[in-house]
Amino acid sequence: MKLRLAAPITLWDEALPLGNGLQGALYWGEANTLRFSLDRGDLWDERPAPGNPLAGFTFARMAELANAQKNEEIAAIADGAYFADHPTKIPAGRVELDLATGSNVTEFVLDLPTATAEATLAGGGAVMAFFSAEDPVALLRVPGKLAALRLLAPESVKKLGYPDPERGEAANEKWFVQATAEGAKHCLFVKTRTVGNDTLIATTVTSSGADGDDVVGVARARTSAALEAGFAKIHAKHTAWWRKFWSKSSVTVPDDEVMLHYYLVQYFHGAASRRGAPPMPLQGVWTADAGELPPWKGDYHHDLNTQMTYMAYQAAGHFDEGLSFLEFMHERLPVFRDFARNFCAVSGAVIPAVMSFAGQALGGWAQYSLSPVHGAWVGHLYYLHWRHTRDTKFLREIAYPWCAEIGEALRALLKPDANGVLVMPVSASPEAWNRDQRSWVKPNSNYDIMCLRMLFLGNAEMADALGETAQAVEWRKVSDGLGPYHVNAQKMLKISANEDLVFSHRHFATIMAIYPFNLLSIEGSPEEREIVLNSVHDLDRLGVLEWVGFSYTWMSALRARIGEPESALWYLKAYLRACISRNGFHLNGDQTKTGFTSLEYRPFTLEGNFLAAATVHEMVLQSWAARPGNGAWGPIRLFPAMPWKWHDASITDLVAEGGHKVSAKRERNATTWFRIVAGADGELRVRDNFGDRTPQWSGATPAKQGDDFVFTVRTGEVIEATLPKPAALPPPPPAPPAPADHWDGEIPLAPKHPGYPMYP
């Protein structure tokens, strides 16, 4: 749980990340210069693009143009809105420290348990830094005196027409105030104090939107209070918060590389997603410090990015961190209602799939940025949160009302076609054919069917749980009206009724029903199982030419879900080898330039990281129900997708669907102990994947129904069992059926096949 990076660090996307949800910092540097690049989640320029191209544009008009083969007219509007400099997230600025001559940094270390960074110095000692978990400040402690301290305002904001910042300086204080758009401003403030032989530094960013007009006065008060309390006292409160965070759950597998990344991603939850603070956009609280505005505006992308970023918190039990996103989206319901009315001409709520902090539509590739269907996928996160917490208040007040409003709008947009199947006016499959005319496919795409069905069935289940039986019946009826999935003669899922997937593609939109939705299951009928396996394995055949980093971790989680652990490990290792920076940031492209993808760029986004953590959860614990929407609770599956070489492992207090806390131990490739603390009254099932070994129960003996042990439990009741430790390891399995030509038994080799042409 220590990230160690040799100095120098000369790129911002290799820096040590620190944060407290609202604010963040990147810690980097070389020789005797240290950089502390600051960010704040609510710093946004919300001005529409010049001329406001989206004003008056409607979903009906978009469908009319798409169906008339006039895609370029759509692009002129939607791309014209997005590729302007604003709206955009805004970087805050940088603090630079020059240490005494000879005090050169040799190593940067991030201690994950305490969320504390150190820059180790050649002459001894270290410059410690942390972003307080309890106070809105960052503190640094420098041995000796500083040679210089500078505040750098980001050059990139000049593109937005902002004036030069107003700078100020007083005894032991420096600051600048940057005026931004529409009368807003923010302040980057630094205050120092000498304590013994050390120099203490407190820094913060204040914003007029949240902190009032006196941004300098508020910043001065916060930094002064922190220095008055002292480094030790603030750090003690900070580490106490992180101890509580880490106590939620733990995972141990015998792979140091996987473990470091898993815990780094858990750390990202605590550092970048706090309840009451802005949730993580594409780069979290670590906006680029490279002289440019953030890639993809640092916005909220809902065609997979936010959904996958918030797929790993449930099993880890970090529910407050997940609520950062869910409550944020719930608070923006009035904006989404306006968008439903003005853009789609329906009641209910529609979310823009590419949106600003305020929830406004940003535009971009219209097939995805302006599709109403993506809100259905966001709704899946509300459903999963309820399934893992059994929080009835959350269900009644937030989850079901939010999802019902999204469903109301989508239901109004669906109309029967000539065969009586409910279809959208226009459809696409992210991000097939990018923004070309061909990307408009015959409604509905499989992606649209899968997202819509998951929303409607989830709504039905939540309505049933609230006693709204009539509403549940209506949701199931509209789900049935969507018709079957599009499957070809080879029993593989298609893009749409008349389009097979015949090219390498980064977004697994065609198989959403398998993962994350579980609408099609490896435990389904023989035909369903055939569709699952054929569809997934054909993606191997199509190759990785157009993949990015998140494709690897998505595929890894998917392979674990369908019981292919060796393939899951290969894809996870490929991602760790090729698609991350040395600080762990997901950089999308192939950083080894050896063929893991044809894309060799390095834009940082977070969703690939969180899918890696979700993969680990899928390997050690699964609890999904065989079919969403019917109110059933799936069995708890212990270590269901463990690679053969992970002989010993353990989990502590991971959370299964149903709210049950699960701990277990694995030795010689077999479960030898487990304990489950029931999260709710009712039936609890444990899958018997123990081979010929019989559990020795510490309490009542369960009934056996098929492959499951079945208990009737009360909340808080403990189920515990031990099993004999195998005398020896089982023999290793054969190499993964695909991609066998990539596997060297330890780490992935570069792919040997190039994949098919992107768009034949």
C-alpha cells in the first residue's frame, strides 16, 4: 500500500494524487523544485459555446435530420457546441517550491493508509504533504527553509478570455484571485510558518460560488487556522478519517501488482468522491496541468465513463463515496426535467449524456451526447446501490423517484413500429462509426434495448418493493414491448437488426446485457449460454486494434462474470502493463507502443481504473440474481473466478447484494472458511462451489436446494462455516481459450494479431 516513484517526475499525469473530494493536488517535481498542482471540483465555466448552437435544437429535429441522411447538419450543431473552448472545467493553479541548494528529491512516495505523500531528499529528510480529509486545506512540511515559493496561474484559461489574475502578498502569505465567467472568481492562497527547523505551508482554493465574495478572507482564515492547529494535529484528524475509510473492507490476493492497483483505486474513492462534494468527472480532482484546458473538458460523460467510475464502490462498502454521484444527479433533476421538456418535448427527466457540472448539455458526437437512453444506464447505479444497501429510505426518496422520472420520459419517446415493437425515433450504438452517418442505426440498437430493459425491470422491482404493484406491472409491460435482442445466425449479439459487429471496437455496447446488467447470464438456458459465450469470444476474434485501456478492464470484469478467470487475469494484466501511467492513472492508449491497441495517446480518465477494481470484486465475490427485475436475490458465490495461480486469498466485509457482509479465506485454491453477516431479514443463499468438501456449520444446518445452501435469516445473524484444506493444489488449467497467442504464463505479451479493419 505504498506507491513509490523514482524522481524526477516531469509530467503532471505521473504525479502523486492527493485530495479530499472537493479539492485535489498533484505532487511532482525534479532536482530541488517541487510542484503542487491544485484543483477544485466545482470550478467551471458554464457559458454556452459562442452563439449557443444547441439553443432551440430538439430531439425531434435531430431524428428528422438523421433519418434524412443529413448527419453533417447535426454535427455542425452538436460538434459546434462541444468543440468551443467553453463550457469547461477550469484548473486552479500551481504552487512551486524551490528547496535549499543540494536538497534534491530522489523519490516520491504515496502512503495509501494515511493518504500522505513524501518527497524524499538526497541530503536526508522528506517534504511531507497531504490534503486534509477533515479541513479544506493541504499542508506541506519542508525541512529547513525555502529558497523560493511561487504561485503560477494556469495559462490555459487565457483561451477563455479571462483577465490576468490579481496577485497579493503579505507577511508569509501569497495569493492570486482569478476572475472567471459571469462574475465568478476563485482564489489560490498559500501561507507559511516557521516551526523549529521546519517550514510549514498551508494552501487552499476558495470559490465565490461556494465560499462567498471574500475569497481571499476565507482562504486566509482556513490556512491560518490550519497552521495554528499545527501539522501534527491536522494530520492526526486526517489519518483517523482514513483509518475509518480503510476499515470498511479488504481484499488480499497473491499478486502485488494487482493489489497495489486495487488499493490505489479504493484510495481514489476517498480522495476524489466525498458525499456533499462534486462527484468524479473524467479526471476527478486532478485536472491536467500541462498548459491546456482539460481533455474532453473534464466533463461528465454518461455513455460509460461515470457509470463505470461508480461500479466498484458497492462491493467495497464505500457507500458515502457512491452517494456523491447519486445525490449530485438527484439534485439536478430540475435541470433534467427542463431538458426533457425543451429538447425531447416529454415529461419526466432526460439527462444529457455529455454534461457540465450544472447538468447542462454540452453537445459533441450527437449520436451519444444527445441520446436520452444513457440516463437508463445511470439508473442502474441507483438500482445497484439499493440492492447492496437495502436502504428503504433511499429507495423511496431518491432511487425510485429518480429512475421513474427517467423511465417516464423514455416511455413517452418509445412508439410501436410496424411490428408493434416499441422503438425510439432514432438510435445508435456507442461509439460505433464514431460520428458518421452510418452510426445512426435502425431503432432500436441492442444497446438501447438493453439499457431500456434494465431500467424498466429495475423500476418494476423497486416499485414492487415499495408496494406500488400497478406501477410495477406497467414497467414490465413496456420492457416486454421492446422485443427480443438482435442475435445473428451464429448466436451472437448484433449492433442492431441489420448490423453485425464486424470490427474491433472499444465500447462493448452490444453485450451490455451480459455485463454489467446480467440480463443474459452464463447460468441461463443452454441457448442463452451459447449467445453469451459466442458473443464474448467473438470479441477476441475481432481483436484489440481499436480498444483503449477501459476496454481491457471492462473485458476483464466481463470474463470474471462469466466464469473465465484465466482470461480475466490476462486482460487485467494487459491493462496494468500497457494502459496506465506509473502513478496508476488510466491513460487510455498503449503506453508500451507494442500493439495492445493502435491508439498510443495518453489522455487520463478514471473509468478504466475503477473497472480494474470491479474486476477484482468479480473474481472474489459475486452475488447477482439470475434475472433482474423479479425481486429475487442471487446466491453468494465465494471466490467464483479465481485464476489458478492465486492459490491463497482472503476477503473481509465485502458487501453482497442484499446488504450481506462477507468474509472468507481461500487456501490451496479452495475456500476453507467464510462468515456472512446478514444485511436483512429473509432468504440467504450460498452457492455450493466447494467440490466434494462439506461445510461444517457453526450454527443451524441449512437446507439444500439445487446448487445452493439456503438459510432464513434475521438482520445481523451470522452464518459461519469451515471446510477442509485440500491436501494438494489441483493441476493448472490449460491456457485461456482466447487469447492464447498472447499468454506467456506470467504477464501479457503484445498481441500478435492486428484485428480486422476498423470499419469495413
